[in-house]
Amino acid sequence: MRRKVLKGLALFAGALLVVFVALVVRAKWILNRDYSSVAHPAIAADGSVEGIKRGEMLFQSLCIECHGGADGRATGKHLEEIPAFLGTFYSANLAHPEHGVHRRSDGELARVLRAGILPDGRFSAPMSGFSGLADQDIAAILGYVRSRPPALEPAGTAQPRSEVSLLGALILTLVSGVDVQMHAPKVPMPKKAPTVEYGRYMARVMDCVGCHTEGFSHAKMEHPRAFAGGFEFTDPTGTPIWSKNITLDPETGIGRWSLDDFERAVTRGITPDGFLVRKPMPLFARLDRTDVEAIYRFLQSMPKVHNPNRPGGHPLRKARPDDSPEQLFVNVGCAACHGEGAPFRDKLLGAVNKPDADVAAWILDPQASKPGSPMPSFQNALDRAQAERLAKYVKTLARAPGG
């Protein structure tokens, strides 16, 4: 009897091993095969004024968030916010002098956005997440790229190739359902208006659903806990942080936020209670009122999910009148991006030769002087006197050796 049990267990283990090996082989085949034969979508750049403006909004809201280098150009970087167990990921240098986007055809670039297939035929799992972009919006992005904006001035060197881990390959191809579209279906563009339909489109395109829904499912919009938060990232300090619940649940979500509160958080980076919206949440400063209202109306149409937010990330505390500038720098969140070793430390150099009052004004509302700036507004977190003390302090940091 014991021998039969052991034999049965051995057969079961062998079957599991065969299934595992088969899944690994399938994952590697999907991620590593040559997709050069996939046709280019018949999408051409929209060079109209309206097209370029729309393309700039999309590029600066989506592309530059991952591809933006330290100099503000799309020179690529290590994507540290992607969980390490999935692998090591780098965004490409889109401004590369020899292999950048200005060297690629409209069809090649449209295929990257629609199917995640790079010009050399390799498949990029992160880029496959933009398959929902409408043809019209892809054309707008191409129009912006063809306008040769400063963000794409040739610069930099090639980034290393991304390496997907074995677990990452299995998750991406099995749990997430990542696969390659062998054709390029047309995707219609809903009318831009403060409607649920347009809001659904924007929530998908801006990947609100991807970041604010737990797990790796490829159908997150239909997930029973869609937009309830819980997806794990790391912040700029390397600290684990979980996305927040943005359903309209009044206790654990944003159910008590007004449309103005929502717009301020999304485009200015400050919550109604005066806290910084922390990275890796992008600042969508280029969205207009219609875009924001549409997303808000769509979220109102979704089920309210009671899901308490998980604490994490660089700790924040509200500013107090007697805080020193050193305390303000840490407590309100400056250190996460501009502290020693942080990704935007070098940006402090831009403050060195400016009057304290100008630097303080920038801290309080960077959008006022540079619309579209990725820096959040602190006008609801600091008063003028605190901002001026902080301005003096960041200038000393910039002048310090190694600053």
C-alpha cells in the first residue's frame, strides 16, 4: 500500500513538473520569439496643431514618466518601481542619436504602441500595455514626435536590455495573459467630453486601472476590486508602497472628494488634507478639466469598494509652524525626490542663482510658472514663510559638495 502511495505521489509530482516545464517553454516562446512579420498599423502622424497638442499631453503624461532621464529628455532609465521579482527593466532611450524614434517610421512606432513589438522584432511586455490607445491618439503621439520637441533632441547612449525573470515570464504570460497581437485592429476614439465613456477610455489609457487594482490580471477593468488599490511598487527611496483605493467608497476611498479635490490631487499632486501624492504616482499636470472630470465621472459609475489603504512609502507629516527647513524638507516629501542619492537631486542646481522669493514661488506652485511640470504643488502644505525657509535650505544643498 505504501509503495502504491509513493508511486502515485511520484507520478503526480512528475505531472506537475511536466506542466511547469511546458508553461516555462510557452512563456519563453511568447517573450523571446521574433515578431518582425507582424504588420505595421496603417497609422500616420497627425501633424495638425490640435494633433500635436494632444500628442504632447499623452507623451508627457505617459511616455516621459518611464522614458524620462535625469536631464528631462527621453533618454531612458532603470525602471526601479517595477517589482524586482518580475525581472530587471529599462526603458529605451527614445532620443538616441542613431536608434531613437526620429530614425523610425510611423508604422514601426505605431506597432510598438499597438502591439508592444519593438522595431527589431522583439516583444516588450511593458509596452504591450498601451494596446488600448485609439488610432487617433497614436497618430497624435506620432505628430508630437515628428515635431522634434526638446524632450527628443538626440542625446545619451543605449539603455541595457531588460531581463524578465522566470517568475516574471510566467506571471506575464499566464496570470496577466500577455500575448502578442498578430494583427493590428483599429481602436476607435470616444468623443472627448466629461462623460463616463470618455472617462473609461482615459482611465485605461492613463493606466489608472493597472496601478490602482491589485494583482496581474489582464482584465483589471472587470476585476471585482477594480480601482480599490493594493498593487505594490517602490517609491524613489526604495521603500515599498501600495497604490491607494480610488473608488468612491467614503471611508477608505475618495468618496468624500469633490471634483475640485480630485483635480488638485491628479494635476497638482496634493490631497485634500494637504499631503503630497507620493511617487510612483505620476503628476498628470497636462490633463485638462474635461479629461479629469471624465475620469471622475467614470469612477463614480464604478462599484464602491471598502478596502483600507495599506501604509507604506516614505513617511510624511504635515508641516508645523516651528519646523526647521531641514524638517520641512523631509516631512513634506521633498527628500524622496531631492534627497541625497534621490533621482532628482540634481534639479536643485536650478535654484542656486535664483532669488529666494522666486524659488519659494516655484515650491508653492510650479505649474504657475511652468505648466506641465512634474513637480507637485505645495501651496496647500506650506505657507509663504515656510516656503521661503525651504528655498534657502535647498539652495545650500545644491551648493554643497556632491549636491
